[in-house]
Amino acid sequence: MMQRLLVILLLVLPAAGMAQIKCDPAVIEYGTIERTTNRVVDITITNTGPDATLLRSTFSREYSFLLSSKKIAQDSSITLRVQFNPLNKGAWTDKIELFFTTMNKPVVIKVMADVQYVDRSANPNCPTFSDQPANCCPNDPLTIVVKNAQTLEPIKDARVRLIEQGAVQRTWKTDKKGTATDEVPISYYFLLADAEGYFPDDTATYINRRSNYFEFFLEPKTIEEPLAIEIPQPKEETTEPRVPTIPPPAAEIPVDAIAADGKLNNTLRPNNVVFLVDISESMAKQGKLDVLKNAMNNLFEVLRPNDKISIMTYATKTEVVAEGIPGNEHERLVNSISTLTAGGMTAGVKGFRNAYEIGTRNFQEAGNNQVIVATDGSFRASDNDKIKELVKEYRDKGLITTIIGIRCTDKAAEVLKELAELGGGTYLHANDYDGGERLLQEEIIRRSTKE
């Protein structure tokens, strides 16, 4: 009798494990997360079992979410809206668990993404069900004012450029009040202002809803003669607000170095170039990486299939970003430097050693074999002698060393210049965005010109 009663109860009462709650989709694939990526997904949760209620979920702080209802009646559905707010770049895989009253086990939603863009401001709230999901990531207002540094008068028709990862994203002209306004995506940018007759000014900064007003004060290139009688004074050296980019020593650059197709002429020797890029903490300031990336991108545009480019970074540790990429793979080269960010301490010896090893592996017989070191300062005193030994050793093996100083001090420039001369290469000094644009392209042309 008892066995019969038990069977009846099992047939009549719904078993928790038999409840049918399903999510569609059960796997969220955001793909590559960029600034314009829609990070909002609607999930339909369907219940084919008895009435159920959501008890809890395991959403982490990387998500914000909304439910149309916590209760799901039998044979009905609710909507779960999920917004992904990544905090770090890189590959993302996750498992979200939803616990319902009628289920012994949670319903699982898998999330996958390749995060290439992170919103540096406070993450926006998940949009309500009356909003369109794409409205999660609006642009923010930006106001820029350009003035004469001496008179504080506004400068009309000044040019302002918004630069991200070394590339100009937008360009504006200021109005009669010296002002330019627009809406821009939240991100970290290099802002550059210039005008005819003035020295340029710039800043590297986040632009978001809390930081969206900037003033630039441009120094005039000419100083008006004083009206009063001049009293003789001891001669003093005057310095410009910022030392301009210094080009390398004049050398023979063939007039036909760039062929009709916009690439290096095939009469030039093949190139094996290893970039050793300093990404220590100091390189994150003053738009230094943007100045460098602009120069590198300009070089990438003219490379041929027989030119090989390798890129290595160094700070607290070294990392090979790319090795032996053919010069005609332009997009791959640009992408390899677009996400470089700075942080950490400068430790150069290991970086030099590894760069020379890469250069040796990709050595081009009868070609230009060159390591180009990009940095904003000299190396640790304890490393100097070891670096000099490496530079001389590999110069004798056919690998020359060129150094591009990015907005470094005069004292550091002297040390770097000596090191470049020791390595049989050139010292290039890049202090401004426009002046440094063609430095690397012209250096490679000089070095690959047949003697």
C-alpha cells in the first residue's frame, strides 16, 4: 500500500529536476569588443515546467542586467537583458549560473569575448526595456579652446587633432572664439593643437563625461621688437617652448626611392628590421607612444614583401609582439602596435639581447639588418656597459643599431646618440607628432640604398 502511494505522489507532484527552463541563446558570443560593439544581448528564458522563480544569479561586476520578471509561469517566458562591461583587455570566457525554485541544478549561460576596448569611465547602466540596446554607449561632449599664450586672446582657425593609437581620428578648426566642440567616444587620446605662426601644444588624456574641457596656449614663433630703447644685456641663449624634431644627418636619399605603387623601389636592398620598443611607465606620458606609432605606421605603408619586420617590447619584462612579418602585410603590422600600452620599470639589457637574437634569426644576406630602439630616456646605469658590449658585438656581426629618442631630455639624448654611433646606426630625435612622421621611413631608405 505504501509503495502504491509513493508511486502516485511521484506521478502527481512535479519533480524539481524535471523542470524545463531553457535560455536562448545559452551561449553569448560578443566576438571582438571594440568601442562601437553592441555589448547588450537579450536572452529569452522559457519555462515548460511548473511555475518558477529566480532565486539568485552569479553575475560578476563585469555585467549589468535586467529581468522583465523574476517569476516565470508555466509555458511562458521572460527576457533577461545582459550588458557586458569589461574591465580589462584580452580573451574573456565566463559561466553565469541562474538558480530557480524548481531546479536542483542551475541554468548555465556561457559568455565569450575578445576585449580590445575598455570603457575607462564608470560603466553605464543596462538600458531599460523601453530603450534600444545599442544606446548603451553614447558619445560624450568635448570642448577645446585655443589661445595665444602671451595675450590670452583666442586663436581663430587653429587646427585641433584627436589622435588615438598614433592615428588621427578627427580634425577640427576653431571658431572666432578659439573654440571647437564635438561629441567623441570615451577613450584615451592624444590631443594636438597648432596654428600658423605658433608652436604646437598637446596633451595626452582621457576624455569622458568628467573630463571633457581642455585649453591650449600656443606660443608665437616671432616676438615683437620692444619700443623702448634697448639696454645692452649679456647675451643669453633662448630656447623654444619645445625643441622640434631633429632630423638625422643629411644623406643621399634617391629621388626615386618610392616607386609608382607607393612602395620602396625594388632597387633598394631588402630590410630586416627589429623594433625594440620601450613601454616603461614614462612612455605613457605626453603622447610619446602616439608620436612613435605615427612614425612606424608611416614606414609600414611603403614596405615590400621582401622586407621583414619584427617588434619587441621591454619594460619590467620583454615580449615578442611580432617576428618576421612580411612588409606587404600592412594591416597585421598596424594591428601589432595599435594596442601597445606602457607600464613598468625600464630594464634594457634583456631587451637588447633578445632583439639581436631575433635580428640574427631573420638575417638578410646583402640586405639592411637593423635594430631600431625606441625610448624616451637612457638606461639604468648598471646596464650601460652591458648594452654597449652587445651593441658593438652585433655591429661586427652585421646588425646595426639605430635609436629614436621620443621626447627625451637633452642629457638622455647625448647618451642615446653615443650608443647609436657605437652601433653603426643613426640617432633620431622625435619631439613632435608631425616632425617625427617620416623619420623612420627616411632612415630605412638611407640604410637600404645600395652602396
